[in-house]
Amino acid sequence: MNFIFKIGFLEIRWIDLVDVLLVAILLYQIYKLIRGSIAVNIFLGTLALYLAFLIVRAAQMELLATILGQFMGVGVLAMIVLFQPEIRKFLLLIGRGTELRGNFFKAFSSWRHDYHDDFDITQVIEAVKNLKATKTGALIVFSRDTELKFYVETGDTLNAEVAKRLLISIFNKNSPLHDGAIIIYKGRIKAARCVLPVSENDHLPPTFGLRHRSAIGMSETTDTLVLVISEETGRLILARNGRFLRGLKLRQVEQKILQYLHKEEPEKWDEVPEEPESIESVEAKV
């Protein structure tokens, strides 16, 4: 085995450097995941408890070391329970973002994307235009790859064809279905009144209410595009991968939806060719 260099009795190999680099990347991703959330405080508390355990054990304080040792003995299970939301989000990000998955299933699942050619986006845009003009709050989730069955089951199943009048009726303030989100998959409205996960990002604008936070939270945990219509101002907001664009025009919203459905999104998601000066982009810090 070839060594790069030695430090005392340590022999450093190329594989050791790769190992350290991968661990550093993993720790950085975990830090980004829990940054700004309550998980940071839990992690610091757990770390303080472990350091206390090391100190009392070194000081040979047998009784206290035994008590703290019991906590350390079930530490793995406790970490899984305490960090369940963060672990779930981390695994979702890995499963959603890996290139291997995309390459492996590309040929197999190509048929799943044919429906985009039949999807009448004008029905959505016309409905959004009406909702925007009347300042009617709305939350629309677009999914291109998965049916989102877990979230569909939280609402009322429709499985209806996308139509302007239907969308306006759903989000009418007197409609029993207006509270919550609708999920559009394969050109059909799968369900309405769906409950979405709320983002825990502490850096979102204070003007963002529950509807906006739900849109960003959904985009953080799933590979979806979420459209929000503000009930107070009528402004249009798109959320994707924990990021959001606001101040969008109708033609820009249509362009973004089509890019998402056809997998033609620009490398930098906040790039909008038309009237980019009207757009504000913020990266959600998880």
C-alpha cells in the first residue's frame, strides 16, 4: 500500500483523505439540515450530556457515571426518536437528489412523463388569473414523478380533470374544500384540502403565513413545485427545493410550471428570462 506521508506512527493513505473528505461533506450536510431548527438545541444538549459523562467517568465518580452511562447506552435509539423529522428529511433529500436513481430509472420510467404533453396548462393559468384578481388564497402542488399518496390521503380524493371552473370553485372562500392544498399529478387533480408539512425555517419573511410556510415545507421534503396565491395581496409565489420566487407575472409562472413538468429547469432555479428585476429569491436555510 502506498502512503502519502507519515505523522509519527500514523500512516496517511489516499483512501484516508477520501474518507475524511466524505465525512466532512456528510457533517456539513447534516449541519445545513438542522441549522435554524430546534434540532440544534437538542444536539447541543446531547453533546453536553456526553461530555459530562466523559468528565465524571474520568473523575471516577461511579454513581453519576453509572446514571449517565444508562443514558448513553440508549443514545442511538434516543437520537432516532428525537431527530426523527430531521432524519426523515435527510433520507428524502438523498432519495430525491441522487443521480444514480435518475439514471437507473430513466429508461424505465420515461413513459410516466408522457402525460405532460396532454396537460392543459392554460386551464391552470386562467384560474390563477381569476384567483389573483379576486385575491383568493390558493395552494397548488404540482408533482411530475410521484402520486404523493401520503399527502393525498390527508385530504378529499377527487381524481378530476384540471379545469378552470373547478379550480375556482375549490378555492372559493365559501367552498368546504378551499382550506388546504390541491395536488395535481398526471394532469389530474388527485385531491383537495390536503395538509402539507410546514417549514421550520426561521429565516423566512415575517409576512409569510401558514400557507406560504406550507408551500416551502412541501418543496423542502418532496420533489414538487408549489404555487401560492396570497390572500392578502394576490401575489404569486412559487416554491421549489426550499427556495421561493415572488413577484412573478402570469407568463413567468406558466414558464416555470412547464419547465418543471418537462424537466427543463435551468441549472440556477431562480433564473427567469423575462423581467428578472421583479423577482426576489431567497434560499431557505434548513
